[in-house]
Amino acid sequence: MDLELDDDQSTLRDAARSLLAAECPPSLVRAVHEDDDGDRAQGDRLWSTLCAHDWPAVGVPEEQGGLGLGFVEVGVLVEALGRAVAPGPFLATATQFAPALRAAGREDCLRAVAAGTCTGSLAIAEAGRWSADSVVARASRDPAGGWQLSGLKEHVLVGATVDELVVAARDDVGLGVFLVPGDAVHAEGVRTIDPTLALASVRLDGASVGEERVLVEPGDPRAPEVLQHALDVATAALALSTVATCRVILESTISYAQEREQFGRPIGSFQALQHRLADCYLAVERADALAWFAVATVAEGDERLPIAASMAKVAAGDCQRLLARDGLQLHGGIGYTWEHDLHMWLKRAVAGELLLGPSASHRARLAGSLGLVAAA
């Protein structure tokens, strides 16, 4: 498995970073943090720009109106967004919604995604858990046809603003997967540490969907597999995004250590700080390698994806804890001021650790898959 980007992918990476440097500067991110009423407008403007550059079409097959590129290319864009801590629906749409549709065999729904006219997210989490086993939301047959859904979904990424939701719910027979319009549910934004990674609680009560919107019929044995695959893809992408954010924290910390002087010398010349920066560098490189390995397993349809995704999320969590601590401390007093941009990256790193399950839950999953403990 080749983890090096080829020339075309490197060109895409450079173009993505240049675009975001121009369209998503720290001032835009700060406006999202500081202006509760303006975050939607800021995200909408950036999303329009990304659509104009065909970002939503990158991971969609050509026969569905996409560019026909693979998940590695999607990962390149996700990494660039993580470096810029950019707001907007791309992460949810490209790494949660679209993979869920493809896993369910509903590629016909991807044409609107490729065109940028449909955004979506994955609504699975309940009671703080992201797993098929934790789903208690109910689906009931409607005598008039279709299904009625009820229940509460938590921690839905950009769930208050997307056009469509892939929702997991069950009836007396078993688990099912449904495509639910965003305006058919009551979604309420949740105030979190990082508003650029916007989360929402989604109440399904009263939501009605027709038979054509049933992605996987309740009781179909494919339902847990479809949901788990979508979660694994989303986890791999989120790990990559989190590590990209941590790398910027590292770069900022190294730059500050080279400039800040104490006792007539740059603080980066002190051996104790060099050791800490070396530990940070190793943590970022380790997490980056595991994240790209997980992305590659998605791109190549490798059966090791579940293990790779959890390994990547564990490494990303370890990385963010170290970088959030040392990045803040090594910036000294200025690191504690809101006026310094560092806080926006620190908050995104911490938020990325919690979404889709913290590293502790993924460690437990790995231990269960290895037979070290009873599977959770």
C-alpha cells in the first residue's frame, strides 16, 4: 500500500491549501467563533466557493456527475480543511453522507451531492455512543404508506443546516437506514467548544419518509454493516482532519520557539524545550501515518478498514492531547490570550477527539477485535 501522494494528488493538495489560505483566513474562523449570528453566513460563503471549484464532486463517480477521483483525493481536501479549521458541510457530506449512500447501494442520490446542491450528514449517535447497537430510535409503518420515525439523535455534524440526513432507526424486526429531509426533523444547534465543527441534536418525532427513501429495510442484515462502514470512513477522515490541525499547532509552536527570546537566547535553543518539541513532532508523524493508512484502506476497499480507522482515531486523540498541552504551554503567556489565533486550532483539535467516539472507546474496540477483552 503506497502512502505517498502522486504528482496529481500533490498538485491538488497545494491548490487546496492556496484556495483556503485566500478564502478561509484566520479572520473568517475568528468571526465564526465570535459571532453566533454570522457563522452560518460565513460557512455558506466558503461552501459556495468550494462548490465553484468542484470540491463536492471529487469523491463521486463520473457516471453520477462527479470527477471520479478516489478517497485519497477526498482525504487531501479534508487535510487542507483541517489545517485551516474551516467551517462548512464538506466534512459531513463527503465523509459521512456520501459513503453511507454508497454503502447502501444508492449511488443515484450522489448526483446532487456532486453538483453541490445537496449537503448531508449521518445521524446515528444516541446517548453519546456511535454504534448500531446503541440505536433505540423507532421506525413504524405508516398505514398510509412509508414510515414514521421517532427518537433523538445527538452530535450530528452540521445537522441543523444540511439538506438530508442518513438516519438509523429500528422497528420490532431490526435496524433500518433511512434518508430523511433536513426540513422534516427538528434540529437544534448545540453550543460546543468549536463552532466551526458545528453539532446539532435532531429530534425525529413526526418525521415521515416514503418507501423510496428507505436505504436499507428494517431487519435487513446489511443495515449494521452499512452503518459501521459509514462510521469507519467518517472516523478515518476525522482522524486525518484532527492530525492536520495538530500539525499547524506544532508549526506555530516551533516558529514561536525560534523567535521568543529568554536570557538572550531563543527558547527553542534550550534542550528541555527541544525534547518536548521532538515528542510533539513524533506524535504528529505517527498519527499522520496511521490516518493516511486508514484513508488508503477506504480508497482500496481493504478489509482492514475497521481496525485502521480505530487505530487512526486513537493516535489522533493521543496527538491532540500532547499538542494541545505543550502547544499552549510553550507559547507562554501569549498562548493564554484569545487574541492569539492558537486557540482556534486548539479547540478544533479537542473537538475532533470527542466526535465519533474518543480514543478510549476506540482502544476498547481494538482490544475487543484482538480478543484481549470481551467485545463491547
